[in-house]
Amino acid sequence: MKRASEELAEGILFTDMYQLTMSHLYYRMGLHEKLAQFDHYFRSYPDYGAHKAGYCINAGLEWLLDWMESAHFGEAEVEYLRSLKTRTGGQMFADDFLNWLRRHGDFSGLSLLAIPEGRVVHPNVPLNVVQGPLAMAQILETALLNQLNYQTLIATKAARIREIGRGQVLLEFGLRRGHGKGANAGARAALIGGADFTSNVGVSAVLGYPPKGTHAHSMVQLYISLGMSEQDAFQAYADIYPDDCVLLVDTVNTLESGIPNAIKVFEGLRRKGHKPVGVRLDSGDLAYLSIQAARQLDAAGFEDVSIVLSNNLDELIIWQIVTQIVEEAPRYGMDADRLINRLVYGVGTRLITSWGEPALGGVYKLVAVHHQGEWVPAIKLSESPSKTPNPGNKRVWRLYDERGKATADLIGLYDEHPDQWQEITLRHPTEHTKLRTLRRSQISEVEPLLVEVLREGRRAEGMTDLEQMRAHRQKDVERLDAGVRRIMYPHIYHVSLSENLWQLKQKLIDQARA
């Protein structure tokens, strides 16, 4: 069982102080139960410095819903808040507010629309729409951003790595380098985004996937230190795991020792009726070593043995490895495509930490308040136009062109629909002069993206499982234009406002400035 201190830190107090002070103010002003709508979205794609994403993969929702089901203000939480003092020694939070939290401080009154996990998503599009009593919708902000932004970031990185690796098997190896228990969420997100398996045993157990891994250099080092050999270490491992044998071959010398010794052990396994799985390369010129390792393995009759690559891999490094193999393999009489198709990628640090872009700029903004029987749009101005949210109660659609490719995500008001229009004007969210018009005949499909996942605290039926999330990701990525999928300098995908929403936004901006 968790210690009481862990439960306190990871429960509903897993939030920022200003969420509680604002909620206290709402209570004092009698606004705490007023219905409000908050949109969660991100402002820009991950920018890794040398390269940038052209799409993201949505992830994290199910674990957030799990947390929301159990998070509430109990005695321990209320008494802690009661102990907080102002600078002059008074109570930070009044007793009547604390009593209200004890009675009503959970998320049972909230409803949530969301784009399902695994879907391709883009900037400024509401990924999650929260509606419910203002105070508790406000308190949800921190935990929602913490859990959804990170998993979306990691799922996106995994999808890009899988893309550049030509869909070859991808293993997530990041647990030792992840940020505390966040590595569990990262492993889950990696599986949604493109990893086939993870070395994380606990997450594998929870999600129903077999964990994967090899052995470490330390095993070979131990045998050598005790007066034995690299081959002895390999043989011991093969004796225990004859049908799951992957040998790490670069502890001594990859081509002169590791591969030859692995072949000797593999020959013994073959004589006993077992099929070796692979060798792993963890240092050196991985492209060159892959070619030479494959030559030795092929010469010994092990053409189907996989070659697992690791050592700080990411999408750019894998791209370089694949490019080098395509160029160099023919010089050695090797079929480059055949060799690439036997590669397996073990990706750790640079995936679990989203190397180059450590945070997703996701935000949670008030966009509407229910007043006198209707949703009243809310606006926030900023010196940076990109920080002005799109107001009001809205819907989101994905438009597909005649080829079946996604051509734009359209954000519109809740009471409108693209099927109502013969022509659709797509307005840039912030730049007045940028617009695009599509005839209805140019659109092959209009897909609503937001679905109901929570109604007043109760989960909707038909939530997707992990395999469905992975299938969503694969289908959505395939329906993107090649330019949007590029690793370097991707083409900009259009996220647009309907004419009605754009006009409403300009009206509210003018009113606020006046």
C-alpha cells in the first residue's frame, strides 16, 4: 500500500496553489458552482532544435480519468489546507470553504469531451473540453496538463521514430533514464505512439504486453573477471533462454569476438532445435557494424537473426543509420532493404525524455461561462496573437480531400456544421489576411473529432483500448500528406476557424480593447 504521505502528494493536492486560491475566491463570490468551460490545447508542435514535428499524437487521457475517479478532498487534505497561514497569521482558507471542499471536493460534477488517444492532433485544436462547476473545473487544470502534455509529447516522439525506422520493431528502453515515476506514463505513451514493446515490466504487466529486454555488459564482464570467456557468458544465457536468445556482442570487440562467439552459441542452439532471436549492438558505428554483423551471420546461415540497435537513438540518428546502410550495403554485396528489414531499434533516453523538447506547450483556458441559460463566450487578450484563445462552446472537424488525405482541422461554433455550407471558408486563427475556401465537392469526408468520455463524473461506454489507440495512430499518420510527416522542415498542416467563429473572436477582441 502507498504511504499516507504519497497518497497526500499524489491525490487531489497534486495541483498548484493558485488553483485553490482562485477556487476560494469563486466560493466567496458565489461563483463556485457556476458552469464553465475550459479548453485544453497546445500552441505549437515540439521543436527539437535541429528538426521539428509536423503533427502530434494525443495520449494520456485514460490515466487522467483513473486519477479523477479517486481524487477527492478528504480529512487529511482539508486539515492540511486548514493549517496554511497568510503572512499575518490568519487562515489561508476559510472554514466554510474547507467544509464545502469536504462535501463537494471531487470531480463527479465534471463532463469531458476529448479527441481519443492515439489520434493525430495539431496546435490550437481543443484536445479536451471540460465543462462543469467552476471551482472543481479550475482545480483540475494542473493535473490535466501534467498528465496529458507529457504523454502526448512522448507518443509524438515515438511516432516519429517509428516513421523514420520504416515501421521496424521499436522497443522502449527508457525506464532507467526517465524522470521518476513519470517513466511509467512515458512507457505507456510510447506504446501508443509507435513502440511495439517496453522493457518496463510493471507497465507491461498493467497493459498486457510482454516486456522485452536483453542482457547487460555486466554479465559478460562478470564472466571475464572470474577467468571465463565472453563465449561462456553467452552460452550460460542461451542455456537459460534457448528460445529467446538475444546476445549483446560489443563488450570486447564486436566483429572479432562478439559476433563470432554469438555464432558459435547460435550453432549449438540450432543443433538442439532452437531458433536464435538476435544480436544487439550498443556502441560504435551502428550502420557499418550492422552490415558487417549481417555478413558474418549470413555466412553462418543465420539470415533471419535480428540485429537490435541501441545507444542514444532518436529519429535523426536512425535516419542517418538507414541512409548509410542504403549507401554502403551494396559495396559489400548486401541487399540494403533486406538488412534494414531485420533491424530492431531499442530507444531509451532520447525517447523517454523527449530529447530536444522537454515540454509540450499545452494550456487550459476558460472559453465560456453558462449564464442565464446559454453559454457566454470568454476571451483573453495577449500581446502575442497566438496566445489569444478561441472563445465559446465549439466543435472540431477533420476535413479530408478527394484523395482521402487530411487537409485541415476546422474549429467552429457548437451549433454549426460543415455539411450546412456549399463552400467552407477556412480562417487562420490569428492572421487576418490568411484564408482558404473549399467547395463542398472538394471534401470527401467530414469527421467530428471530439467525443464524450465523461458525463458528470461517469465514464462513457466504448472507451478505446490500447490496440485501438495504436490502430488510430497508424491510420491517422498514413492519411497525412508526406510533407506533414517529414522529419525535417515539415509542411504546415492547416488548423482553421469557421467564418462564424472567426467573426465572434474579432468581435470579442474589439469589445475587450474598447
